[in-house]
Amino acid sequence: MILDHIDLRVGDLERARAFYGAWLPLLGLSEHDEDHGWVEFSSPHRLGPFFSLIEDSSHRPGHTRIAFGAESRVAVDTAAAAAAGAGAIGMEGPAPCPEYTPDYYAAFFADPDGNLLEICHRGDA
């Protein structure tokens, strides 16, 4: 099975757009907005999986975590710094996480709505 897309509910679409727009492009996901009432981040040519933000004023975050893969530890560091600068909540790392796998490297945080997120890299790079 291949992941096709994620539709994440957020309480404030413009706040979420600014937060995710600060660091998702560093992982290769560009913003595409076609005025459908949601914001979509995908590859530059819109091929492959996408991540969309949908406003829902009654949204309450759960315990589900969404992890974004990065091509290197440097990419994790760069995107995590951008997320922190954009208002990430409870930033942990970036740091090695050998309890997962020997070369796992990640940062853990929440978005301004409290949705749990991670940026990770598997392997030495």
C-alpha cells in the first residue's frame, strides 16, 4: 500500500498555511491553492502523495502523529528549525532515536492546533 494523501483538520486555515508553508517546502512539498476552501502541499509537479489542510472550527487534536520523511539529517535540522521558527509547540530534537532503529534521526513537535508531527530520516546522511 502507498500513501495517497492526508487531509488534516485545523482550526484556523490561514494560521496553518503560514505554519506548514514555513517548512514543508524544505521537504519538497510546494503549496498549491485552487480556492477550493483548503490548502494543498504536494510535489512541484503535483504527482504523488499530497498533504492538505482543511479548516474545521470544531477540530480537536488526537494522539495520531504524522511523520514526514527527510532525505538527510541536515534536512531534518533545517526543516525542524523552520518549524520552530514558525511556532511549533513542544519541539523535541532533532536527535538520534536509536530506540526506533540504529540510524533513526528525528524532531517531534505539534502544530499551532496541537496536531502531533515528526520530521525524520532513516540512515546516515
